[in-house]
Amino acid sequence: MARLRGPTGCPWDREQTWASLRRYLIEETYEVADAIDRQEPAALREELGDLLLQIVFLSRIAEEEGRFTIADVAHGISDKLVRRHPHVFGSAKAETADAVVRNWEAIKRQEKGDEMEQGPPSHLDGVPAAMPPLAKAALLGQRAAQSGFDWPSTGGVLDKLDEELAELREAVRSSEHSAVEEELGDFLFSLVNLARKSGIDPDAALESTNRKFRRRFAHVERELARQGITPDQAGLAAMQRLWEEAKLSER
């Protein structure tokens, strides 16, 4: 990377900045996730390399600006792992995974508090602003729950869902776009909390449904093509019958 960024290196690589590489970092992260979902070790190995490239690239730019080096990045995470695993590298006790997570978050809050010049640390500190909204909602709910701000059971979340659905229905009837948007957001946030209380990753649950939808809709399109008709010619009722057919075939 030092050579690629050097005077006799690659013109494209020399032009890149942190900001220009942001999109590639996100793309490569999703490609790693996709390889994991496909359970393909060879693809995962390749995509991890591509992701590592972005880390090296960003660190090289930082080194050129005198900010930090790739070695600083590696030492930083190594030191953090030692600090946040006192039950392994120190005398603390943590017999369960839940205890480990609680200790990790407590140490993290303490570290963040030490870094702040004023104001107490918040349980919501460190939730990335650029995080996808669904994942961010899950993390916000999790962090709030760690402070004790949570329903004692899923029953409370279900009651909240009923309340939010009623408010969403009222907003839809009002035909006020801003009201519908707000209430829909509240309803989605409550759904994410239900997933958290049920031990379900909402991102994974939605992605599973996305794959199911693609699979069933592909069946609809194949059958229509086999019959020599387009979706417009078939109509909604015919497509719904094919959808149910695809659904039954999966059972």
C-alpha cells in the first residue's frame, strides 16, 4: 500500500481519501456478511482480505498525515481485548457469556467516561450515527435495557405494539404523511424491541424474509413465463394463487 500510494505508484490509489474510501469499506463489510450467510469458506477468506485492504488503506493515509499507523491499530485492539477481559487476563470473575457482556459494557462506559471532559457517560454512548437504522434501533434498545430501562417480559412489548399499531392506524386515516412516518417509525422500533426480548436478531429475521420473498416471487414469475403471460396480463388474483402454491411447496 505504501508503494501504491507513493510517487511512482497508482494514480487512483494516490487520489483516495478517508471520505472516498467510506463506501468501499461499507460494501466490503456487506460482502463479508454475505459470504458468512452463504457459508462459503473460500468466499469468506477472499472477502476478509478485501476488507483488510480497506483497513490497511485507511491506516496508510493516516500514517502519511502523521496521525497513526496500522501497528497502532493492531496494538490498540490488542490492548482493548486485554482490558475488557479481566476474567481472562486479570482476577475478575465471569462464569457466563451474559456476565462477560455486562463486564465489557461497564468497562467500556468507564473508558468513555474517562475520555469525557464534562458530563456523565451515557449507556447510549458509542452507538454509531452511520449505523443502518434497523441495527441501530436494536443496539439502542439493548443499551437502554442494560441500564434497567426495559419491559420485564415480552408481554409488555406486545402491549406497546398494540398501542403503536392503533396510533399508526389513526395516522393513516388522517392521511398526514409526517404523522404516518412518525408512527410507522415508532411501530418499527417496538417490533425491534420485541425481537430483542425474544432473543432474535431483527436484521437476520428480516433478511430471512427477504430471501423467502425472492424465492416465492421467482416461482410466480417462472410459472407466468411458462404459461406465456406477463404479470400485467395475469392479474393480482392469479399471482396470489401462484404465491400460495410456492408457499405450500415449502412446507
